[in-house]
Amino acid sequence: TDNSFLFTGSDNPNLNSQSAMLVHPPGSIYADVFLPALIQILPNHNIELRIVVGHVNPNRVKLLRLLKEIYPNLELISSNPGAKLLKELWSQCNPKPPGINSKDSSVASTLPKIRIIRHEEELIINNQYQLRLIPAPTPRWPGGLLAFENQLGLLMSDKFFAAHICTSNWAENTRSETEEERRHFYDCLMASMDNQVASVIERLEELDIKSIAPGHGPGIESSWRSLFN
């Protein structure tokens, strides 16, 4: 899975409200499934759509360009290193074979406005929700940016605490269900930067967490404390 989270500007999800917040959009490999689902929930293409970009890579930037074509009033929210990567990757395209027009319509749109999060910052989504944004740079993902919703106690942790599996349930029932997969993900992608991971976890310990929603794999409701340990 590649998990994303949408906060609409109203209690009614099928709305014509003026703003919405999308946290951790997927990569373009999911565009054919993701974009129609998003448009169904947000049919007003003139809506102000703010997007928290937890980490930046070419695959994700490609989907952001598609989103910009659909929702022109789009604002990206990223860490300072993430913003630099967005600016570098936005207008890049794959080289064309000889004789093929090099102009690529997928990069024709201009770079949207970027709101840079340099330090921990809180944003108001609507009267009910407040989003706390936490820069979490690591050597592998220098533009890392985590999101925590205070009212729900929901930590949208992106690459942290993830697992490369897909389940039919929103969250695991016990830690043992996904412990092996989460350990494998950590050993492959996180273990080499354990000092940076430890410092991020120390910061997260201060939050009133009720559940964790990682970027990959099922949510973690009952066992997140042991997972931290």
C-alpha cells in the first residue's frame, strides 16, 4: 500500500468547500486508482488544496504535477530540504528518443506555491482539526516531514514504522501480525541511520499518540508503544 490521508474542509465529504488538506500523496504508479477517487470526494476543481509532502522523489513529483493540472489552486507544504528537491525535480522529464518532440506536457505546469516548514509548526485545517508538522530529516529522506493531528491523536508517520504489505483491515490487531514485516522494512531502509531514527522517536515520545498511520502497510493502534521500544 501507499497510504494517503485527506482532511476536508467540512463534515460532509462530498462538498464544495473552499479548502482541503491532503497528507502524504502517493507516487504516480497509483495515479489511475488514486486520482478518480480523490476527484469523487473533491469534485470542485477550484478548491484550495494544500498537500503535505512527507518525502520527495521523482515518482511522487510526477503525481503532484498531475494534481496541479486538476486543482490549480494547489499549495505544497514541505520541509526546507524537501522544497529544494521539489524545485529541482519539478521540471525534469525523461529524455526522448531521437526524432521525438522533447516537449513533455506533464511538466508544462508551473511549480505551485511551496510553504516551507523549517521548524515544528501547527496548521489549522478547520474548526475541528489541527495538524502539527514535524521535520524528520534522515540521510535517506532528507526532506522527511511527519504529520500529527492533535484531536485524533493520529501520527501520519510516512516512512517511519512502515511495512511493505497490504491487508484488508485498516489496522493490525496485535503487534505479532506484522512484526516480522516491520522489522524487515526497518533492517532494509532504516537501520543504517539508527541515530537519526532514535532522535526522531525521542521527539515523537512527547506526543499524545493514539494510533499511527504509516506510509506503507496497516495502521498501528494497540501496539505502537512496543514498536517504539
